[in-house]
Amino acid sequence: MQIRRVLASCFLLGAILALTAQTQSLAASPATASSDKKDKAARPQPASDGDRAFRQNCSRCHQAPESFPPQISGTIVRHMRVRASLSREDERAILKFLNP
Amino acid sequence: MSHDSYRLHFRIQRRLCTFALLLIASFVARAAEAQDTPLISGGVGFITITNGGNTTYLPVLSPLLAAPIGSHLLVESRATLIESFFPKGGGQIGYTSAPFLDLTFLQGDYLANRHLTIVGGEFLTPFGTYNERLSPIWIGNFADGPLILPLGTMGTDSSVGGMLRGSAISTAKFSIDYAAYFSATSTNPQFNAERSSGGRGSIFFPNAGLEIGTSYGRLLQGTHENFSGFHVWWEPVDSPFKLRSEYAHGPHSQGYWVETDYRLSRFGGPESALGRLEPIFRMQQTFRNSPDSSDGLPSADTQRADFGLDYHLPHEVRINTSYARQFSSTGNRNVWETGIVYRFLFPTWKGK
């Protein structure tokens, strides 16, 4: 009985988290559009290939480092190419993203 | 202009062009080299685990070295140094300690072409996702790994031999990656591995943030055994919500884990006091099909629910906390975990 309660609580928590995530995701677009009108300078640019590749390959497992010296950007990307099986295109895009 | 002076002028022009090209090439090469300085990364932390009333203190240092050689080679290695402080037991009061030093991997990677990387040395066994992706202390959300981790990784987590891996196909709508390996037996304490082979393949749909994959491993020494597994990761685009799950099956046991986390970055941004919080939840179950003391899973069916809360401090510092309740016919128990981890990343020398 105790196990069932814990399992039920877990599933409930998971469902709440999933719903919250979806709600926040949907709510994000209008908020961005609203701020666009207020401040053109703050208008978000379309995600670059590098930004997309970084989010799809690197951010899925870990947070991006806050900062790092540019002379190791190539080494980071080469490490990630092996670890995350990056395609050549994604490798180049991420390198350009990290070291524009 | 005479014919001879024209030829002389042409030669000078050609040599100037050649010199200019060489100069540009050397600058390009320098620029490429300037980004390829070897790096040292990793994590240092202090973790406490209270399992069934016994508290263990674990100062941990896990450095990683990555050194590119030329344009196709990369040598990388990760080690783990732990000094465990745990109760003496047997009715004695006080703590005793034990050091632990492990070379997690030491591998050479040859980037053969756009689809293939050849790996040699000691490498993390490519079974499931946790071992390769989430095991570093500066990445994993919980201080300990899932219960089913030994299945498919042959109990050693690392293999000694060769591996082929890479991206088979990569388009805007989906990508497929693969890894296949063969490992020899190694009884060296720093390169401990079982004779085995196996691999993993997965397909990723970037628009949905969905990854589905499968793994297979075969133990090739002693009693030959097969291990299989599959994993599903769902990380919706533009959402901090993450769902990761794995299932693994061995000849004597099986199990799964499902982990969700949601960083509250929507509430004031990721740098706000609330946005640095990350609630985490993990559910695990293992099932014992037949007695086997060597596969690393609990001896009886086990259910466990982990409730965690991580806090991302500035400057790459993270605090991990979690509480788990574990249910088993051998006894129910509480598991409390706390930890603080600092992630470092810097070049081995200043470079250009």
C-alpha cells in the first residue's frame, strides 16, 4: 500500500512537471513578442545553426560552461564530436558558435 | 615590354602569389591551432550519502584531459580520486577511510571521416546513456548512479580495446548515431575490463526533442551472457523540462529508471534566485529473475523514488540534495544525499 502511494505521488509529480513545462513553453512566445514591440534592440535573432546544434547536442546533457578561453574552443568541440557523435556540419556550426 | 622582362614579371607575380597563399595558409593553420590548445576540465566536490542511517563522506576530484594532436587525433582521459570516510562498523565508534583512484578512461580518437571515429584504449562502455553522458560528477543530477548501471556495462563501466562510432545520418529532421566496440579482458586495476562486445544505436528527432535508442552487449568470458536495453529521452524544444529513461535486461535481472528535471529558469531567468533551482525526480525499479551475486543489482526486487533539488550557484558551482525511499523485501530504507560540486575548465597553457 505504501509503495502504491509513493508511486502515485511520483506519477502525479511527473505529470505536474510535464504540464508546467508545456504551459510555460506555450506562454513564452507571446511574452517574447510583447517585449519585441517595446524594445527593438532586444529583439531575439533567429537561432543560428550553431545555437541550434549546441542546444540539440550539448545542452541535452549538461549546462553550457559560463565562459572559457577561446584557444580551447576547438578542443572542446573535438571532444564533443566524439562524445556526442556530432556530424561534421554540427561540429563546424558549434565551433563557429563558440568562437565567432 | 620585351618577352624576357614579361616572363620575369610573371615569375615575380607567381612567387608573390605563392608566398601570399603560404602566408594565408600559415595564418589559417595558426588560427586553427590557436583553438586547439589542450584543456583540463572536470569537477571537484564533496558528497555525503546517508544510506540506512550510515553516513559516508566523499571528497571527490575528477579531472579530464583532452589533447588534440594534428587535425585528426584526440587523446583524452578522465580519472576519479575519492577518499571515502565511513563508519567503522562492528560496534566500533568513529570513522575510517579508504582511498580510491580510478582511471575512468584513457583513449585515443582518430577522426577518420565525417561518419566515423575510431577509438582505441580504455573507453566508457557504450551501453545505454548514463555511463557515457551522465556519469561525470559535474553533469549527473544525483550523487549516485541508477541501480541498473552495472547491466550491460559489464560491471566495470569501461572497456579496453577498440570502438567505432559516429553520426551515420544527420538531417534537419532526424539524426542517427551509432557505437560498436570490442573489449579484451584486462585484470590491471587501472584498466579493469571484461572480454565483451556490443554497441548502441539511437535516432534523434530535433524538432520534437525526442531520442530513442537501443543497446546490446555480450559478455564473452566465463558464462557468455547477453544484455539488451533501450532508452528514451524527451527534452521539448525551448523548455527546461527534461525526461530521461532507460531500461536494461540481463540474464538474471532487469530494471529501469525514469528521471525528470525542470529548472525554474522561466521564473526570472536562469540567473535569478528562483531560476537557479532545479527540482528533480527519479523513479527506479529492479527485478531479480534468478539469484546472481555478480551482476551488481540488488538481490531482491527493489523500488526506489528519488526526490532531488539542485541549486546552480554562479561560477560553475552546484549544490545537489536528494532524498530517496527504497522499498525491498530485504528491508526498506531512506537514502539522503547532499553535495557541492565545482566544475573547472581551463587550457593547459596560455597559448596564443
